[in-house]
Amino acid sequence: MELILTKANTKTFLIDEPVLLEGGDFLPQVTVNYTTHGILNDDHSNVVWIFHALTGNADPLEWWSGLFVKDGAVDLEKHFVICANALGSCYGTTGPSDLLFPRITIKDMVTIHQHLRAHLGIEKIKMGIGGSMGGQQLLEWSVQEPELFENLVLAATNAQHSPWGIAFNEAQRMALSDLDKGRGLETARAIAMLSYRHYKTYELTQKDEDQRWDHFSAASYQQYQGQKLRKRFTTESYYYLSKAMDSHNVGRHFVSIKNALARIYAKTLVIGIDTDILFPINEQELLAMLIPNADFRMIKSDYGHDGFLVETEQLNHFIHSYFHD
């Protein structure tokens, strides 16, 4: 497939009024960092809205470039792509500079997306695509505004964050309490990598073939991943975004998850990953069962949860065949 790569059109939008949060607090104003790719057509019918995961930013071509292919899932010669940095993150959208920032939820992130949509004059979204925390945002928004989206792609995500996922997040936040915040963030990332990947991943990529008794590749890899995140992310955003993930439950305002998912009108493709231990496929199978017009596909990968970012050839095939055949 031919990749289509363009330079992002990066903008900021100021919500110059108080924003009410789900927990009852207000943010006096919110700055939203977002990017666009492609050209918006005259009737605004070619919008693809992409949602990033926990430590992502507003430019999906940096972290999901394999999704952008000619005549594929997202074709920038045909589609107008919008991606906004989530509330609470550290890539230009309002977020915490300390731990006095109010608690936020996935629903609060969606509130900010709704403000941006109104600002851009978008009345219909052709397709929403999100994985992991990005999928949680997309799912929440599609439940709140069922007629907004024509098509949904929900990858490696769930209707409610699981006790298992919350436990992983809490272990990471315990590391963040380290007096050396930077070192705490490195440790949190190392813990997270164990949930993002799989036994097979480390066997394939970090196995030492010699007879060494120390300085193992897997150990060095964990250190490297922690140091890499420390250079580009903040402890405060990591704390608040992980807390927001824990709060995720689309049924909170609709009596039950079943009632909430029954509201979705869009044609929906739910994608799971066979080796995902963080968002196991039973969570996606539940989505496909409870969303009225949904089907399920499974990616085969040695990369666990991160397979939704790595296995873009399979992802493209599933999306293109489901929505275009």
C-alpha cells in the first residue's frame, strides 16, 4: 500500500468560557491543540475524527502513519482528518501543571471535542477512529450524540475500564509518588509496557542468545522505554489521564452499559487483538454484541495491546473491506 504522508496543519482553539466538568468542578477556560490533514469538502461530509491513546498527541501521522494509505482506511486525497490533544494531556491542550488540577473523566474529554466540533462547523462525522483510551473517548461521544457519527472503528477498547486495567494504572501511579518525579514516570512506563506488550513480544525482540548472567536486553529495554517517555511527557498528565481511564463507564448516565450502547446508530467495526492482556478480546466482543449495527474482527499479533498501532496492514484491511465492500 502507498503511504500518504503530509505535514500537519496545527492549530489552537480557545474555549473562552467556563467548562463544567462531570465531577462538578469548572475550568475557567480551555485551550485545545488540534491538527488537521487533507481538505474539507464543500458539504463537510468527508470528516474522519481520530482519537489518541494515553500518551499520544494530536498528530496521528506521527504515531499511526500506517493508517494513512491511498484508497485505504484513511485516504488524505479523500478525507479531512481531525485529531485533538485530549484534555489533561501535555501537548498543547489545557492540562495539569500540578496535582491541584481538578479530576477529569473521559466524558470531560468528549465535552472539549464537542466544543471544537461546534467551532469548526462540523455537523456530521463520516468516521470516528480510536484505540485504547482513544476508543473510550469515541465510544463515549457516540453514546452521547448517536446521530453524529456515520461509521465507527473501535480498536482495543472497552465500555468500562476493568478492575485489571485499574490495577495496572494504580501500580503506575504508586510509582509516580517517587520523590524524583522523573524517575517515577520512568518506572510507571516500565510497568505499563508489561501490559501493552505480551510474553511473545519479549521472546521475539529481547531474548539474549548468549550465556550472560546480567545486563539483559529485556532489562535495558524497560529502562529505555521509561527514559524515552520521560523526555516527552509529564508526570502530572500521566496521573490525571490514567485516572480518567479508570473512570470510564459509558453506562454511568444511561442506567446501564447495555442501554448506553443500544443508543449507537453508526455502522460499527469493533477490533480486538488476540494477545491483548490489557483490553482482552472479550471486552470487544461485548461491544460488538451490544452495539446494534456492529461486527467484530480480530487482529493476530505478537505485540499485545500495542498491536492496534503496530498491525496497520491488518487494520487497514479490516476497515477497508468492512466499510467499502
